Amino acid sequence: MNKTQLIDALSTRYEGNRKQAQHALESVLDTITREVARGEKVAITGFGSFEKRVREARWVRNPRTGDRIKAKKTA
């Protein structure tokens, strides 16, 4: 299920109001994104948990060309 399909499914709970469903979903996603960016862990029982992780620099392969490139450290 992608974001559009999720909005469509939620709109049935908002009496078919797609705009309200989209606003509700985007508010939840925005809140999760902001908290994780601040370094907080977000755990929603029965759904999942989200946390910021540091990934060290590493060698990766470009799937189109097959070339190996060095990916930078990310957080």
C-alpha cells in the first residue's frame, strides 16, 4: 500500500473527505519525521518504531552501472 492508497482507505473514516484524511496522515508523518530528526525514538504499539541511526561510510554499488562508489557517513 502506498501513501495515496492509504489516504483513500482513511478517507472512508472521514466520511469520504479525502482532504481531511490527507491532512491527518501528513500530520502524523510530519510529527514522526520531526521527532526522529531530533534524535528521539518514536514507538507506536502495534505498528512499529522509528529511530535515527548512524551509518558509517561504506562502499556501495550503483545498480545501473555496476560501479562501486564510496557512500558518505549518514545519520
